[in-house]
Amino acid sequence: MDFEEIREQEHKNIMQTYGRFPVALVSGHGATAVDCAGKEYIDFTSGIGVNSLGYCDEAWVRAVAEQAGRLQHISNLYYSPVQTRLAETLCGLTGFSKVFFGNSGAEANECAIKLARKYGTETYGPDRNEIVTLRNSFHGRTVTTLAATGQDGFHRHFTPFTEGFVYAGPDLKSVCAAAGKNTCAVMIELIQGEGGVLPLSPAFVKELDYFCRERDILLLVDEVQTGVGRTGELYCCRHYDLMPDVLTSAKGLGGGLPIGACLCGERLASVMDAGSHGSTFGGNPVACAGAQAVLERVGDEAFLAGVVKKGEILAAKLGEMEEIDFVRGMGLMLGAKPKKGGAAEIAKACVGNGLLVLTAKDMLRFLPPLTISQEELEKGLRILQKTLQSFA
């Protein structure tokens, strides 16, 4: 099928919920994708931070294929050694005690919300169920995680929302004003990805951690986008010297397959008991096999050091471009503000020139595969520079 046939088929049969770029991708290797006409693209998106090892990494493909040929699904009514091995690996690498597996970041955050409310109501009474989240945050697209999201733009048309969420600014004074006797948790992203690649202040995070611990308010950290090596640490909380009560993970964890994880420490290990939560596909053996292959690579200190180095190169090269106003972020999660042209129209022009990039508000957003080669990085930057110059 050519592109026009694919686009017509999509328009006819799929709900029009996405503003797609005019390209149909059919294959790829590393950080290079190929469309239906054979044209190549350098991918600075990794499927919105999902393809952590790039396209078709050999070890990942082998692990997934072998598991698919052995056992594809059994449900959580039975024990799965693939799932238990992944849980052991994840807990061992992070220092958490227990994990619940779902299928997405939204599901991981739903579990974190339920865990916090169950802890709050069981420990302090039925009214201890409110959660403070930050303005400009993004926590998912279910009705409850939309309610947790502190951006009005995502709220239109979908009310009434799940109750019990209060929004605060990214400073302790605002959180103090929002929190009260019924607050059971504060939920944050350490870098607000959809909010414009905005890192939180380390001083604020330190103050917030102390504030929460003094009041037995749980601190939930959404690392759906920042986790699994994306910022140069296995999880971004390590940059902040932070051990939250609950951490959520997804996107890059599965290396391309749907998986989400909600991790907690020993203090909360028994809060979620049998029947309190569940997921038909959560911890699926094939997805777990893929995630195991990802962690075996990304959990290595030398690998993470390589991510840091690539991030430094990318940030420096972006900062040297006259067409870029400023750059912010960590590791291979970076945002750049163009001086001229809107981010969306620049991203569309990049596609035409053979480069895939993301946007976040008025920022160009870069989430390349953690395995991107120096050659692919340099080629993508040349295309970006050429595209930006066309808007000057």
C-alpha cells in the first residue's frame, strides 16, 4: 500500500483522535525508521520515549520472540516466572519492595492513586483521600488520571471527573496552601514532559520530601517518561537524591511493548491486598520478557554513562544553534525553544526533511532512543539545523 491508501484507510476506520504527521512508518533499525516508500528518518522521538533500545534491538527481539513462542499469556490467576524475575530485577535495581504490573503509565498512576487512598483511609479514616498534584502536570488520559492532570487544556468535554484532586504550583508555599488534614499524598513529575520539559527545582523537591514525611503524606513520583535511563539515571529521582514512597514507570520499560509498573517501599507493601486491584494483561509474559531485556542493558552503569554523554552532546549542539533560544532538560529528555516558527510547524517540516521530533507546548521535544549512535545523532542535528534555518 502507498501512503495515500494507508491514510484513506486510517481516516475511514479509525477514530480521528490523533493529529498525525504525513508519514507511514513500516520498519526500522536503531534510531532510523523507514516509511512505506522506503524513505529513511532519523528518530528523535523513540515512540514518545518508548523504544528505549531503538528499533529492533537484537537482544530485545530475541527475548520477545522466544517468549512469544513459548507462552504468550496466562492471566494473573497463575504464577509466572517471567513476571517474578522481572519484579525481582526491578526491585533490586531500584530499592523498592513490591511492584504491581499494568499496561501503561495511566494504569501505573491509577494504581498509585488507589494505593495512596487506601493507605490514607485505612490509617486515618474515610476522609483522608485527597491528593495534591502540580499545575502543568500530566498523569494520563483515563478519567481519574485526567483529574490528576493539572492542565485545563486536557479537561475539556470530559467532566465530571473523579473527585479528590487539588492543584498547586511547583513551590512549597503553594503545596502547603493546597494540602490539608484530608491530604493523603502529593503526586509529582520531576520533569514535566507534556508541560514543556520543565525540571522541578531540587530545593523544592527536597523541601517537599521533608514536608510530606513530617505529616505522613505519601510522595508519589510519576516517572512514566523520565524513567528507565531517560535522564541518565535509571530513574530521575536519583538526580534529586530522592526515595519516594511510590514510583510509577512505563513507556521505555517495555522497549516497545505495553507495560506499566507501580513500585512501593516496605511500609506500603501490604496495603494492596487480594482483590483490591488487578489487570487482565498486566505482567504479560511477552511484555515482561521485553522489559527484562531492557533492564539488563539500561541497568548497567556504563550504559547510563553513555546516555549522559549523548545528552551532553545533544544539549550542547542544540545550544549552539542560532535559531534556538534556550535548551532545558536532563540526559536524553530535552526541550528546545525555537526563536522563529511554531514548534508544531517546525516538527512537521522536519518530517519532510527526514527527522522525527516531538513538541511540548511551544517547545521542540527530543526523546531519542538511548542507544542512538553518534552518526545518527549528528545526522539528525544537521537535518534539524537545516529545517530551523528555513524558518529564520
